[in-house]
Amino acid sequence: MQGVETFLESKSIRVTAMRILIYNFLSDKDVAVTLSDIENAFDKADRTTLYRTIKTFEDKEIVHQIDDGTGVTKYALCEPNCHCDLETDLHLHFHCTECGATICLTDHKIPKIKVPKGFVAEHVNLVVKGTCDKCNCD
Amino acid sequence: MQGVETFLESKSIRVTAMRILIYNFLSDKDVAVTLSDIENAFDKADRTTLYRTIKTFEDKEIVHQIDDGTGVTKYALCEPNCHCDLETDLHLHFHCTECGATICLTDHKIPKIKVPKGFVAEHVNLVVKGTCDKCNCD
DNA sequence: TATATCCATGCAATGGAAGTGCATTAATCG
DNA sequence: CGATTAATGCACTTCCATTGCATGGATATA
Ligand SMILES: [Mn+2]
Ligand SMILES: [Mn+2]
Ligand SMILES: [Zn+2]
Ligand SMILES: [Zn+2]
């Protein structure tokens, strides 16, 4: 993956070793990760750096936050050309209560949700909990 | 409301002054409340008691938890005959980013959500964020 | 009524996670 | 290279959720 550096540059942030490492770490995973996950993967780096790196990624729409209801926020890479837009980008998240995995179901966009008169919807969080495909195979 | 005591009894928990007070506090509100909200309303009582009271209520399906993404869990009374069941009881929650209120939209049940093959859905959390009717009147 | 039992309450302490201020180091640009 | 700006590291804080243990009150049973 030599394209990572150019990708980060395209997001107008400085390309540092740490950022490349964290980006690659995220792209290797097919599940959302917590800050602790990243922390465990990079013992030498300081928590704050990891924290601020992921926040920067969030600002620049490189990753998106996921609140799956476990109490710890998780993060996952955005799709290409994502702008975290309600209509086009926001998707369903699945949290497996057995293995704890939280997965982006990017194909499952958020359905149109009706809200009562007077209310204006700007953002939707849709999390389905249950058991994932891997856990159901056992 | 003199029926509160009988109601609590019907849930097979001991009827205490504190529990009646908290139940009434919740039923007076039309928005979900945090533990801190309850704490502020009952200065004399210990935080732990309030915490455990609400947990008991939760166990007995008297209240349900709401994770609106603000980081603090909120609670609201269940509807009569609620069993927090996915099909019949789970409903949409609205969080107003302006006034901070989180509201049960009990009329808005969770729509059928499709999940990929192999996944089994057991629970759904659906939170819409935006501005509420009151805030939109200003 | 006495007493044993169960549970609600209060107090103290813990742990996890998110976030911030400030000093230092590294990257960028002229 | 020197100056500027941003990234990193360290220390510290705050907030919320949760638990262990001691105590007091309610309930049940003899
Ligand atoms: Mn996602
Ligand atoms: Mn509700
Ligand atoms: Zn699983
Ligand atoms: Zn509002």
C-alpha cells in the first residue's frame, strides 16, 4: 500500500509514521475498533497521540465513529468518497453480543425514518444487536 | 396516582418510599432522564441507591435504558404492558442537539431491518438526532 | 410478639474512558 | 538553514458506571 501517503496528503493532513501505521491497522480490520484496541496494537505510542490521531481522521472524514451501545466508542474507515452524509453515506451497524464485534454494513443504508411534525432529523444512529455470521456457524 | 404502589407490587419488588418517589419523578417527565437528573432531584438520597433503583426498574421492565449517543445513559418509563420486545415495544428515540432533550417516540416502532445472511437480529437501537418541535418554534 | 432472614440503603472506593494544558520534538516552508 | 506550524508525549482531570461491605428497615415465620 504505497497509496496511503498520497491519500493522507489528499486529506490535507501531515503524513507521519504514526498516521500511516494507524491507517493501515484500521484497513486491515474488518471490524470497528476501540481506542484501546489501537492502544494495545501500539504499545510504544502514547494514548493521547492515538486519541488525537483518530480524532483528526474523524475530522477529515477518514474514519467514522460508531456508538454501538457498549459504552466505548468504536471507529472504522469510511468508504471512498464518504462525507458521512445522512442520505448517501450513513449505514447500519451490527453489534454481535457474543463475540463483541461491531461491523459496518455499508450496503445497508439507513432507511427513511419518519419523525413527528415539528421535528427535524439531521442524523441517525441505527445499531442492530444480535449474533453475527461467524458466531452463528458454531 | 395511588396506583403506583400496587403497580410496583405487581412487579414483585418491595415498595419503598424512594421507589415511589423515583417512579413518580419519571412519570412526571415527558423526556428521558439521566442518573444525574434524578440525583439533582433527590439531594438527600445516595447516588448508589438511585442507581440501583433504576437498575431494578430496568430488570423488572418498568423503565428502559436509552443510549442517545451523548455518552450518558438515559431512562424513561416503559409503556403499559411493555416487555421491551423488538417487534412490539421497541421504538424510535429522538435526541435534540439544541436543548439536549431525548424523547421516546413510542408511536414510531422500529421498522423491519434487513440484515445479511447468517446474521440474527435480536435488538435494535434507533436514534434520530436533530431539533425537536419546541426548539423549532423559536 | 420475638426473632431470623432478606433486601434496600448509604458510604467508600474503584475502574474505565474521554478529554485538556503544556512542554518537547518533528515536519514544512521560505 | 532558520522560522513557523503541527504532531507527539506526559501529567493531570473529569465524568460516569459499578462494586464491596456495613447497616438499617421491612417481611416472614415461629
Ligand atoms: Mn460504519
Ligand atoms: Mn423510549
Ligand atoms: Zn459474533
Ligand atoms: Zn430541543
